[in-house]
Amino acid sequence: MAEPVGDGAGGHVLGVDSGGSGLRIAVARIAPDGGMPRTAATFTSHDPVRTGPTGIDADHMLEQLLPAATELARQVGAVGFAAGCVGAAGMGTLGDALRARLPEALSDAFGVRRLALAADAVTAYAGALGQQPGAVVAAGTGLVALGADLTPSGGWRRADGWGHLLGDCGSGAWIGRAGLEAALRAHDGRPGGSRTLLDRAQAVFGPVAGLPAALYPRPDRPAVLASFAPEVARCAARDPLAAGILADAARHIADAAAAACPPVPGAAVALTGGLLALGDPLRVPLRAALAERLPDARPAEAAGSPLDGALAIAAALAEDRLALPVDGKLLQITGHMADPPPRRAG
Amino acid sequence: MAEPVGDGAGGHVLGVDSGGSGLRIAVARIAPDGGMPRTAATFTSHDPVRTGPTGIDADHMLEQLLPAATELARQVGAVGFAAGCVGAAGMGTLGDALRARLPEALSDAFGVRRLALAADAVTAYAGALGQQPGAVVAAGTGLVALGADLTPSGGWRRADGWGHLLGDCGSGAWIGRAGLEAALRAHDGRPGGSRTLLDRAQAVFGPVAGLPAALYPRPDRPAVLASFAPEVARCAARDPLAAGILADAARHIADAAAAACPPVPGAAVALTGGLLALGDPLRVPLRAALAERLPDARPAEAAGSPLDGALAIAAALAEDRLALPVDGKLLQITGHMADPPPRRAG
């Protein structure tokens, strides 16, 4: 453990991105110009923080976070961290233990005086767009759009992100599911079928009679569905039905972006996540759909990752220039905002 | 146990309908005119036959079936059964143990010389339409259409029945899911939303933020989705979006019926299952969709239940007048077709 430090910790911040694929931790030096902080060292664990009956397991996170952050601080010569930001999937509903434990633990270990606890969508937003107003659509297996309205009456606006049965319209699971339905329609002789997609479904999953048994017992059904999305994209050039699925997906993505985006001319709109890997069969209709639904917005490339976003929020917090909406749910500031770090008696 | 009997068993047949809600057993006297057999007594168990790693558990079925059938035979004064039909959900893929055990067990116990093993969709067909050519759509939480082509080159034709993620288009789960998606679209401010359905969703499930947690961990997700279908139907009169969902469902149901129905003028088309309880908001567009997709077919009311269908198949088998397609999968005749019932030596 590093010694708790106070004012000497001004130069470095700590960022954490906790999700289903693991725990990513980084330290960065605060940029002198107020720009995106420069990441100095990162640590990645492929042991995702457990979620138990009381939510995200704070002990399991701290077991990994404290030694890793200590080692990162040592490597970059940081004497503690001026601020930190922990982004976690499910922070809003499952983050009570983190809210209860992290502020004191990170204050004690690293002198962290200001700590942001953020939903992963917020760190994704900050990584993609920094502190500009706009909307970020995070699209992979699922899909959620988050918009930041930086006006005084503003706040965060979420759209979709309801999961594969209730929404996530236009996501990988949505595209793959639509492709498999079209394959089975062709198999049955129902309208709306695609022989091309049926051939691909059989090549990937074997005879379609076995498809229900290959899908329904799996705990990762959305991922199984999403695994077929690249096949739909590959068929789009020669199969109008596959192209139509991607055009529909593009419209759904633009709908979510439009619902989340604040009504500010020039608002930035960025897409993050693995879905863009589908390439032009999705990108081309998506550009058109965004231009139609959000004519006053500015398409932007995502500048960085959710881990970069956590570092950006931490740096802004350290320098008192956090402009993103702090709503106590999606983004909450905890700890010791104005006070020096508390020391335990004795 | 009744004594095994041979030729004296001509007057009665045994029917079984095994499904997720239990085991239904009936005996019937064969009608002298070749019509639907007259059910004489029935037994219902609410202990569904277990499905294990080797498929439907034959021992568990026989434990319930043998004593119940013995008692039913005693009540109606039957000295054994000339033929039997066991219909079971999953018979095609999970019925190996039943195929291995039932013929001998029912021959030994009741002198059953001819035994049909049928998928539940086949007994539903026979219960609804008897031995007429046509199509039956079984629609409740899920949806599957089965058509019987009685021409020499014909056979069974299935359409849909792929489950709530891959199909079951127009089913209760499909309608409920579409209604909840429309509710959440209204909540988010995305297009395609319905305030009316959002109000109903909140009345039924509470604040929508809790909807994912109320749905995804449940093992019976399709039933949870289907539980919202009656709300969609109730909203249809005043909400065009809800009415549109039911019109789409009607088209999907008609598509499945059309894919399954043999190309025979005057083929009968019937709908069975709980979905019709949605009433006119579904029935009216469904009548229109069926008239458009199957102009040469004859809409029919389902005459009876799957248990009635099992008895009808057994009676036809006993009298050598089974006309439904025997394909060894959906409908298989086992046992001792031409021979007298075997007797164990000793």
C-alpha cells in the first residue's frame, strides 16, 4: 500500500472501468492545458468483479483494485491520486456497496479526495466526447444511448438499453435475431424469409431443427444471437432482406441517439462499441439515418474508451472543472469534496 | 392391473396427452359410424411427466399412466384397449424412451395391439380437424402451425414454433413483447411508442426502470411477456399502435397457417389455444388476414382438444382407417400392427 497522501497528489488521477469482461485500471497525469489526461500506465484483470445478492461486490473489487493501483502508482512515481473515477456496469442499481466502501478505502490508501462513481454509460460518454454536449450510442451485443445536456436545466438522458427482449433495438443481438428469424421464415416457406441467411445459419449452427436447443438453454442468449450479426452484414451486399435488416437497425440506432441528444445545435453524436465492426453495411445506412434524424448534430468519432472516460472525469474533478451532469445516480461525486482527506485517529 | 386381452378389446381405445401442465388420460368407446369416438372417462394429473437427460421419462409416465388407465378401464367396463395414442410435447426429439418402453408396457397391461406416438401438435391437429386435410395453428404463449396433406405425396408441414427469440410470430409472447417495447419507446421518447401501453405497463409491472429486473432473471420469460398480451388487446380500441400490433400478429398467424396448409381447395383451417381469448381485437384482423392469405381454405372451429385428438387417432388406428400422415417422427405407429399381442413365456 502506498502511504496516504494529501496535497502532494495533485499530478495523478485514478480511473477504473469495471464490466462483464473484467476490471481495467489506469493512472494518468493531469494535462496542464485541461485536455484529456495522458494515460501513464494501465492494469487489466480478466476476473470480472462479482455481483452478489447485495449488488456489485465491493470487497472483490478492492481486492484487485488496491494492489493494482498501488503498483501503477509506483510505476509512474505518483504519490497517491488527487481524484478518482470508478465506472461500473450496473452502478445505478447495483452500486450501493461501492458507494458505501470505495470513498474511504481510496482515501485511506491513496489520499483520493474526490471520487466519482459512474455508470459505465457515463464513462463511455466521457471517453467518447469528453465534456461536450451530445449523445453517445454504446452498441455491441446490446445498445444504449446516453445524452448529456450541459445547460442548467439539463442532465443525462438515456434511451433504450432495455435488453434483448424489451429493446436494444439495432444492437448486435437485435440484428442477429432478425437474421435468424428471416432464415427460419425461408425454411418454413413463410414470407419475409431469406435463403441466403438460411444457408449461413445452417453453416454456422448446423441443421435449423437444432437451433432452438442450441440457443434457449444458454445463459448468454443475447451473445449467441449477436454472433450471427456479422453474417447478416456479410450477406447485405447480395441479399436485400439482410440489407433491410441493417437499414432498420440503423434507423433504430438513430432513433435512440435522437431521443438522448440534447436540443443543442452542433451537439456531438458518437457511436462506440463493437457494432461498428460490422462495417459499411451498417455504417452507410447509419450515416444516412443520423443525418435525417439529427440534422443539426455533428457526427463525431469516439476519442477514447470508457477507461479514458473515467480518467477524464477524474481529472476534471481534480481541477474543479467537471461540467458533466452530476445527478447522484448515473454520476455521483462522493468522498471529501472540500475537506482535506480525513485521517484516522491513532 | 387389468388382465392382458386380445380380440375382446375392440370396443375401447386409450388416449394420452402429456404436456407442461400435466398428464391427461382418457378412454373412449369407438363410434360405430367411424366418427369421433365418444369419451367415456378421463383422468387428469397435474404432475407433468419429467424430462431428464435422456428425454421424456418413460418410467414417470408409466407410473401414472398404468394405474390410471386400469381404473378408467374398470369404470367403463373395458377389457383392455384395441389401440392407443400417446401425444406428448417434444415427442419428436425427446421421445426415445417412450418409443422404447410404451409399446410393450401397454401391450402387456391392456392388450394394446396398435399404439400411435404423436407430437402434441399432431394430437392438437386431430382434435381440432379429425382426419380432414388442412392446417391447425396452436397459439398461446408460443405459436406453431401444422398442416396435414393427405395426398400420397403429402405429409405433415410445420411452420414456426421456433420459440420466442427465433419466431412464434404472432403468439402471446410476441404480442406482449411488442407491447412492452412500445411502452418503453414512449418512455424514452423514441418513435413507435404508445403512452397508453406505457400507462398499462406501469400499472401491471410498476415503474419501468424495474422491468428488466422483473423479466430477465425469470425462467418463464415467454409467459411473462405473454401476460401483457391481454393489455395490448384491451388498449386496441383506443390506441392505434396497440391495434397495429394485433394486426401484425394476425398477419404472422395467417402466414404460418398458409405455409403449413396443403394446396387443396376447401382445406380446413382452425386455430386452437389460449390466444383466441384476446377476443375481437385479434379475431377481426385474423379473419381478414386468413381470407387474404388463404382464400381457398375453409375457416373451421376446432372440434376438440388434443386429448380428443389422441382418442380419434387411436380409434382410427383400431379400425384401420388412419388417414393422417405417418412419418415416423411427428406421428409414428409402434407395437404390433398385424400380430396378436405377444405373451411373455412362462
